[in-house]
Amino acid sequence: MVVILTAIALVAVALGIARAISPRSYNPQKGEAYECGIPTRGRSWMQFKVGYYLFAILFLMFDVETVFLFSWAVVVQELGVYGLVSILFFLLILILGLAYAWRKGALEWK
Amino acid sequence: MHALLTSLMPLRLAVFIECVIVGVCLLLMYAVIAVVMIFMERKVCAAFQCRLGPVRVGFWGLLQVPADVLKMLTKEIITIRRSDRFLYNLAPYIVILASVLAFACLPVNKGLEVLDFNVGVFFLMAASSIGVVGILLAGWSSNNKYSLIGAMRSGAQMISYELSIGLSILTIIVLTDTMQFSEIVARQADGWFLFKGHVPALVAFVIYLIAGNAEVNRGPFDLPEAESELTAGYHTEYSGMHFGLFYVAEFVNLFIVAGVAATIFLGGWMPLHIAGWEGFNTVMDYIPGFVWFFGKAFFVVGLLMWIKWTFPRLRIDQILTLEWKYLVPIGLANLLLMVIVVVFKLHF
């Protein structure tokens, strides 16, 4: 809580000081997006390459898996061989998932 | 200090004042680390390119970065006309919040850390992954095509490499069976995990360094802000202090990556001990813990800067291939190897 407030205070104070002492001038050109000097054409909020989305989905799958692994990693020393064998099945399913995605070509950047 | 404050004033006020003191200390350390990191980056970069780097302002250029901060404060903050105002202003808050939260977890010395949960490592990873949201918001809300491309690349890269970071940290957690930072450091009193876990720990360390470098968008993985193609990437439309906050967060994130590497692989504030060398160990014990911590952290930072200024930039498909086809399978295999080592007690 303290840390969150500290972070917010840092940004607020820095921006506050900057806003207080920085000069201000108006020029219609300033409001334009900087795209190397040529006038902007169209909006930027448009259709975008789907490849990024694919990787995001893949990441979601693996990230949820790591969350499960964390809780297992803490107790694996007590579980011993039993823990090793049981996680083997879990990892096997996961690796199969990765292999499937690989085979399907989801890891290619087209 | 708690006892002194509570004897002078009611409990609530004492707690409040303690919170304020902790917050101010945290801020000061955050700012100092950022300044030191930026200065170090400029000097290291200059050394690698056979230049002098900043030398004019102050002795040996030492006042260059404070001067830059002042300059940054006096610059106008411009918001472009067609941007999404709310998200545009929210983005720096999220980026800084993520990095301050992660920063607060680092154990600097014995008992000297702001947050020390029993799920510390996990919390740190969760907190630092909020940063991706901030970067995506910054790129999206700017309504600039360069920003959008930069943010998308950055998002894809950061979430991908987070997996490898997670797997390499998991490898060490299997060895320690705890996620609390203070405990992790305490377990390394008789040998750092890099040496204790021998082969799998070493592999995990290398994977961590690569993934950590990619996670902070640096070095050969800096294509989210590839200057020659994207101007400045996701913060193209941010000016003055707005930009400064992104910049600071980036450098402190680099320090956090290095600090975590120092803590979980290189023993945090634990001095270097070699079994059998009593005199050597006693001398090492005299060096205070925070010197060890910062020494190790800045050693890793130096390593990452060396990598950054040595390798050429990768392409986006190469980056994703490296992660998904090499680092993730190797990481998983390495995790299994570590479990086998731990279960059959093959570690030192």
C-alpha cells in the first residue's frame, strides 16, 4: 500500500513540478502526431497484424501453467519422487501443447 | 525506531510517520539508482565505442545526469490533439508503479527490504508484468503509427520472455523450496545457488540473463524502440517529464533484473565464502551486506550493458523464434533436470 502510494506520488510530483515550471506556447503543428514530418494520414487505431495476438494466446496458456508450477516448486522437496513423477505428466501435456502449436505453424512469423 | 515513535505519540500517527519515512527512503533510493544507472550507461557505452562520454558538466561529467533531469523538468509537456487523453496520462503511472513495486521487493541487506512476503518472487514477477500494460497503453493511446508498432512489438516480446524468466526462477525455487526473498538469501549462506545447483543453475542463469535483457527492451532486443525504423517506439509522443518517467522506469527495470539475478543466483547480500579458507571468510564478512548486494547487482548490470553494446539488433521473428523454439524447451528440460538433481540429492 505504502509502495503503491509512493509510486503514484513520484509520478504526480514529477509531472506537477514539470507542469508548474515548464513554458507553454500554442501552435497547431504541435498537436499533430510525429510521423517524420509528413502529414499524418488516417487514424492509427486500425486493424493490426494478427501474429501478435497468436503469441499472446500461447503466452496465456504457458503463463497459467507456470502459476501452477510455482506452487508445486515450493513443496517438491517434501514430495520427492512422487512429486517428480506427477509433474512429469503435467509437463508432458504442456510440451505436447507446445509441439502441437509448433507443428501447426503458430510459432512462425508470417 | 518503532518503539521510539510509539513512546512519543499515539500509535496511528507513529505508523503513519513510519510509512512516510519508508516511502521517502524508497523514493530516494529509486531516484539515486536511476541517476547512477543512466550515468553508468553513458560511460560504459562511451568506453565500448572508444569515446569519453559526458565530461563537461561537473568533475568527470558527474553532474551531467542531474543537469539532464533539471532540463527535462523545464520542458513543455505536449499532448497531441487526437490522442486518448485519459489512457495517455495513465500510462506513465502504470509503468512507474510496476517498477517501484518490483523495486521494493529487493533485499538490499539483512532485514533491509520494504516488502518481504512469503510469495516474494512470485509477487515481483506479477508486479513487473504490469509494466507491459503501461507500455501497450502508451503506444495505443498516442494515436501514432510508430508508437503502436513499437508497443505491439514490445508487448509480444515482453510477455514471451516473461515465460523464460518464470521458468529459470522456478528452477531455483525448486532448489530452495521457498519464495520469500529473505529466506532465499539465507539459504545461500553456505554457497550461492549458482554453485550449489551446478549445471541446471548455470543454464538457468544464462537463460535468465538473456530473457531479462529482452524483458527490459534492451541490448540486441531493443527493437520496440529501434530508432532507425520507429523514431522512439512507444514513447514517441511523450515529451518532457512524461518521457523522463518512461526512461527512468526502463533503467530501474534493468537494475531490478540485475538485482533479482544477484539475489537468487549470486547470493544477495551474502558475502563470498570458500569452504576451508577461514581467514578469507572472516575478511569477507567485514564487508557490509549492501556493498555485496550492490556490487553483484552492478556486476550483472555491467554484463548486460556489455551484451547491449556488442551485439546487433535482432528482427522480431528471430526474437520470437529464439524464445519459443529454443529458450522455452530448454527451460522446461532444465527445470526437469533440476528436479531430478534435487530429488536425488545431487546438489552440493
